[in-house]
Amino acid sequence: MTNHIRVTLEIGPKGKKSVAVAPDWPGLSRGAKTGEEAIEKLRSYIPRYSPVAKLAEMNAEFEAIKNVDVVEEYPGTGSTDFWGISFAFSSIDKQVMSGDELERELRLLQACWAFFDGVRSRVSAELQRGPRGGGRDRDHIVRHIFANEQDWAKGLGVLTPDGAMLTGEGLQAHRDAYCQAIRDYHSQGKMAGKWPLRYLIRHTAFHTMDHAWEMEDKDLTAKEA
């Protein structure tokens, strides 16, 4: 157990955006205009990630964190600059994982999914719009999450039927297959297409958490009460 959280910093090729990633805590990643701002934004989200650590029964380890330790800076892609999201691989992403390390990553991914399910079950169906009326409602976000995971699963040889994830049984079957395929690929030393498995896990977790937090921030339940 350590009181430092490792952070890698992905810097867009034109310097428009940077992304701070906590590689040991899949899903904890934030982007901003500069590296310093990205690190501070990630730091501000540490309390918001705490429920995930608790769901994974790692809250004691997570709550011991007091400091951020930037361990690597690496170049991003054009998408890093455009979206402010990590689309490149750090040296940590490329490292070989032990079986125990893989299970820890999958446990946290599953906790991110559980957190997302909890959020979507309690927020309002209609979400707060942007200043110009833009934005998506809850069910649109949920379908967006599922569609992306369905696509990423193909890189693992998992073919989830259209619409299957909209039922509780189908969603669990997809997630079980997703995790088992990652285990199988790991045992064979294979990547998920062009993606290292560690990156696939953290990217899936980030996408899940990013939209869970979006729904929390735009929830209209209190205004409707």
C-alpha cells in the first residue's frame, strides 16, 4: 500500500489538450488544456472515484492516497488534442500483467460498471441541456455506452447481438464474456486488435465513468422533486 497515486500524462501533438491517467485505477482519467490543469482535474475527481474503489472492496487502499506522482509523459494523437481523451498507449499500458494484476484491473472495471448502473437507475430520464439546448438524455447515453462496448468487444472476438445489452440478463452475459475474453487473450499473450489489454480495460472504464459522472452532473431529479 502506498500513499501516492501513479499518474501518466498524455500530451496532444499540437499541445491543445493533455490527459492525466491513473493507470492503477481504471476509469480515473481527466483531460484539460494543459498538463498541470489535467493533473489538478484528476486530483479533484479522486473523491468521485472513491465509490468505485469501495465497490471493488479496495477503499482502504484508495483512501490512503495523499499525493499524485507523475511517472511518465508520452505523446498523444490528434484525437487527444481534439477530444481531451486518452487515445495513445503509455509504457505502463504495454507492460505485461501478471494474473493477479489482471484480476485487479477487471475487478475495478466491474466496479465501474456497477457504479454506472447505480447512477442510471437513479437519475432523471431527461437530463439538463447545454446553454444552446444540446446534450443527450439518460437512455441515449446508455445506448451510446452499450454500442461502443459492443464494438470494442469485437476486438476480443466477442459478438454481442444488437439490443442484447438492453436487458439485465443480456447485459450481464456481455460483461461476463468481455471479461473472460480479456482473460483468454491475456493467457495467450494477445492484444485486443491494436490495443494492449491494459489500455482496453482503462478505456472501457473511463468511458463508463465519464458518462456516469455526466449523468450525475446533469441530473434533474432534485429540480423535479
